[in-house]
Amino acid sequence: MIEKTLSIIKPDVTRRNLTGKVNAMIESDGFRVVAQKRIKLTLKQAEKFYEVHANKPFYKDLCEFLSSESVVVQILEKENAIADYRRLMGATNPSNADKGTIRSEFAISIDQNSVHGSDSPEAAANEIAFFFSGIEIVG
Ligand code: IDP
Ligand code: MG
């Protein structure tokens, strides 16, 4: 089934000017970038986006990091996009990420791990609606 997933290229990548390199991995893995914008989140917006993690000890640092520099938010489309993007991202902790994954190539640490990807169809729908209106999604 063709799916859409929400990806965020995080501040450790935008800060180091590696956005194009991450997008090259995404496109060469068969994903179509059907919407994309570079934005700077406020702390409040980052807190809202990551509210599922509000009770975790790393929540404050996570939200401060996500709002520390610009991010690139994008919708990726492909057959099985949600699971396949999770695989391309690699494990949350880059020291456990398989070779050839985005996090293995670019992540600095578990906090600064380069990309976000939706983890279920429900999360993908909610996260896409959080960042994009229908008119911004071109296909
Ligand atoms: P994911 O990004 O691989 O889906 P989640 O469990 O959804 O991982 O966590 C969201 C983000 O929170 C991670 O990408 C990571 O940056 C951060 N994070 C998760 N677990 C830890 C931890 O144990 N310590 C510090 N940061 C963490
Ligand atoms: Mg997650």
C-alpha cells in the first residue's frame, strides 16, 4: 500500500549543512518528497509535537533541542513508507544503528539523532496534519 509518513530533519543536520545529504539517502531509497518546508519551531510547538513523551526524563532536553535551530519537515511517500522510513532512519541510539542508515551515517548521539519518522499510521496522520495543510501536499 502506498503510504505517507512524516519526517523531520533535526537541528544537528541543518546546523551542519547536511540536509541535502540526508535527502539524497531518502530519495535514493525510493521515497518521494511530496511536501517539504524549513521552519524554526518554538519551544511550545516542540513540546506539543512531542507530548507523547511528556513524562519521560529526556522530554525537556528533547524539546529544547528540536527548537534550537531550524528543522526541515517533510512528507515522504512510498509503498510501506512508515516502516521503511523507520528502517532507513536506524535505531534511536546511533550506536545501535545498522550501517547504511541515516542515524549511523549522521547522528551525533541519542539526543542529536538527525531524523524523526512517524511510528504508526495513526501517528503519521496526526503528525502530517500538525505541520501541513492539504494544499501544501503535491504528490
Ligand atoms: P524515535 O525518534 O526513534 O522514534 P522515540 O522513542 O520516539 O525515538 O524518542 C523520541 C526522541 O527522544 C528520540 O529520537 C531521541 O532523540 C530522544 N530519546 C529517546 N530515548 C532517549 C533516551 O533514553 N535518552 C535521551 N534521549 C532519548
Ligand atoms: Mg518516535
